[in-house]
Amino acid sequence: GNHIIIRSKDPKNNKEFDALYAHFPKGELNKWKRGDRVTRGQVLGRMATEAEFKDPSTRPQVGSGTGPHTSLDFFPKGIINFLDNILKVIIS
């Protein structure tokens, strides 16, 4: 699917973590490239519309999802590094 990873730091303990945002419509993340920086509140991409969700050419890969949505998962830094084909964006 179309995913983006944001690396950030916990302000309480200064440990880095990765946030994985998933299920963007096809092509939605084309503006980003590995190493780009984003700021708090910046729009990463939009969720699929109902029509995009139903169209196989634009439908996000969502498994058994039945409607437009996004997913957000948090991981300790480095856990998802093996997914080299996933876009990595660094938050500042």
C-alpha cells in the first residue's frame, strides 16, 4: 500500500520512534521522497474518497477494509527499517 514513515523524538526521554501512516490513495505520496523533512501540522496526504476506494486503479491496499480510512502505528526506531521500499520522511 501507500505508506509514509515519520521519524520523531519523544520530548520526555529524547528517544526516537517511527510513526507509520498507511492506506493513502495510489499516487498521493508522489510529492515526497526519502529524507524530506516535514513540520508539525503539515499535511502529508489525503484519505481516499469513497469513489477512489471503490475503484481498483486508485484503491489503497487495505486488506479487508470496507471504506476510506488511514492507519497510524508507532514503532521503536529501527523496527521497520527492513521495509526499504517504504518512503521515509523525517519530522523536524
